[in-house]
Amino acid sequence: MLNSNIETPEIRLKKPICIGIGGVSRSGKTFLADKLNGIIADSIVIHQDTFIPDESAIPGIKGHIDWERPEAIDWDNLKTEIERAIQSGKTVIVEGLFAFNRDDINTFYNKSIFIKLSKKEFIRRKRIDLRWGAEPAWYILHIWKSHKIYGQLPSSISECLLLNGEEDFDLNLVLNFLKK
């Protein structure tokens, strides 16, 4: 995901910005967001998946809660938190499966990063991800299909850095993109 041998001193951007980081599950979104947070002075990370509504509000699929739909995010509270973070004067890093799903959220982003991952690599990584127990094969495929429906980069976002989640992230490339 990132060459961990690289020592990067803390940097200060010319002005605070809001960065959106999206991509499929297990692509490296959280890893990159947390790494940037440790490098960019006066920054804060907002993890989209911490804004979950009551489970009764989330549709189900085959007896499972369907976390792979936009309804699995409390968008009003997420938007409020992004606004509050921006008003704090810090650089805001928002990461999540649906980072680019809503136009009203996309308007906050000064910079966007999308991490691509092949279906084969996604399935491999998801099979070994046991944080919530082993997921059935049908649900892993459902996650991929939902990503293709809800998690793509919209054409309205013109300036975006595309990263390959199957390779080490080039931190210098990312930082240069953010400094432009």
C-alpha cells in the first residue's frame, strides 16, 4: 500500500483543503487517509463508515444487513461533521466507500483521490479480511457489485488522482497533487 521505508516529515499545505478518498473495500482508503493525517499539519480524518444510522433504517439482503448501499450512511450527520471540520480551519480528509456518491458532499472536496482495485484482488483481500467473521462468497460478490453501482467516481469530479491499490502508493505523487 505504501512504501513504509520512506520517512516523511510533517508538511503544511498553503491553505486548508478538503480531500475526498474513495474506492472499493480493502483498497487502502483508510490507510492512505490515516497516513496523510499523520503527515499534513492541522488535519483531521472523517471516516464515512462511522456515520451509520440505526440498523433498522438499513435494508437487508438474504438475512444480512446490506452495508453496501448509500442507505447505510447517515448523510445528514456526515455532512454536518464535514462542515464543522472545515470551519475549524483544518485540512479535512474524508474517506469511504461512498465518498463520491452524493453531489452535496462532493461540493466540499478541493481534491479527490480514487483508489482502484481489480475484482480479483478485491476478492482475495476480502476473503482474508476476518474482522467481522468470514463473509459468504455471495456477499463478497455483492460488495463488488454495489461498489460498481454506488461507489464510482462521478463525471462531475474533474480533477482526481487515480491510484492503483495493488501497488505501493507513491506518497510524493499524492503530496504533490495535494499541494497544486
